[in-house]
Amino acid sequence: MWIIIQFGLVTILLLFSTLAAWYEGSAILDNPWEWKHSTPFSQMLYGQVHSKSHISQLDYFVYSAKFHPIFPSIMAISSLYLLILIGYYFLKPQHKRFAYFLLILGGGLFDDV
């Protein structure tokens, strides 16, 4: 029962922080001088960004992480906690597999640094 409560609370925290980061990142629409430096996804899709309509929603998160990193950090931490919680739930009886799961997850996180 405690795992279900944790899962629910972490999911709510993840959704709230995602919405907050998305909202904070929408400020990129008002800062055209940042379009060149903070829109990697839009530049992959459209090339040079010249108008607000060319800015991808994913770039909102990039801008938020760059200038307001609190909510994107909460997103990352709660996502990681959710992954560990799901792995624990499904691999609890198999301790060795859970250890391998954590090793792979930690290796993936170490590789991103």
C-alpha cells in the first residue's frame, strides 16, 4: 500500500513540476535574442528560428532549465525516483536483478555527465 501512495505522490509532483517548468519556459517567446542560443530542438526541425511559431514546446524546457532550473531539477529527481520505485516494485523478489537495474540506471546517469 505504501508503494502506491509513493507512486501517486511522485506522479503528482512530476506533473506539477512539468507544468511549472513548461510555464516558466514559455518566457522564451518574449526574448527573441535567446532564440539563437536556447532553441536546439526548433533549430533541428526548422533551421534558423525567425518567429514565435517556429519554437518547439521542448525548447520551453531547455529555456526553463537554463534560466529557472528549480522545476526542471524537481522533474529530473522525481522521474529518477519514479523509475527506481517502479524497478523496486517489479524486481523486489529478485534482488540480483534489482541490483543490475540500479547498476544500469546509475551507469546511464554517469554517462550523461
